[in-house]
Amino acid sequence: MSSQATPIQGSRPVTPPLISPGSPQSPFSPESLHPPACRQRDRSPSPMRGYLIPSPLPTRRNRTCSATARASEGPLFTGVCKCFSRSKGHGFITPSDGGSDIFVHISDIEGEYVPVEGDEVSYKICSIPPKHTKIQAVEVAITHLKPGTKHETWAGRVVSS
């Protein structure tokens, strides 16, 4: 075996690609290998972003307009925050009328503070697809902060109440 390259028999000469007259740059220029600046998107800072399974629950961002309209037209309920985990992005509300606990997603919380156990809240309800047999709280607003507890704002500032 020789270490010198030998030409392949029967190969055709390579012709350069056609460049349109209005093209400002060659297709082989380094600038053409990067997407335009307008296509850049902010990425989540989470290192697990690529491994997370999308939630089947309809958050505010992926709820249809008709479901949002039905929820907005519905009655206003009150309850107490049973638990809420900012890191998990969800929690539960115990209704004032004594029904079963209602799921609440982080995207449906209005206001400045992260809810903590014992906060009084007002909310509306929306059914959860695909079977629409369960409900979740939407348009959740904290009406009374639980006295004697530290509350965190969404920006991370801790406030004693």
C-alpha cells in the first residue's frame, strides 16, 4: 500500500454551485453558516431542559382561547393554599366549601408573591383535557397573606408579613 492518494477512475470534475446575481455572499462564507440574528431564541437556564417531558396539563400558554374565555366567565371561588412548590411549578388549593383539593399551575398565579401554605386565595376553575373530568385553578390571586410567615416575591425578594 502506498501512502499517496490516487485519483478515482471515472470521477467527474466538481463544478462550483451557481450563485445568483443578487446574492451578497458566497454560500461557502463563514457568515452563511450561522442562522440570522432574528432566529436566535432565549433558552431556559435549566440544565434538564432537554430531558423534561412536556406537561399534559393546559397551562396559560397552551390553553385554547375558548377554554380561557369559559374560565373567565365562570364564578369566582375562594380557598386556602394547601401546598405550593416553586421548584416543581405547581401546588394545590383546598376550597372553602370543603370539596376535594384543586390543582394549580405556576403559570396561573397572578400577583407579586409566591403562595405559601395557609394563604387565602381566590380563583376560577377550568377543566383539564383530554377527558375534562378533572379541574384546575386558573386566575389565582392571593387575597390574604398568612400572618407570621415569610413570603417570597417572584423576583426572589423575601418579605415578612
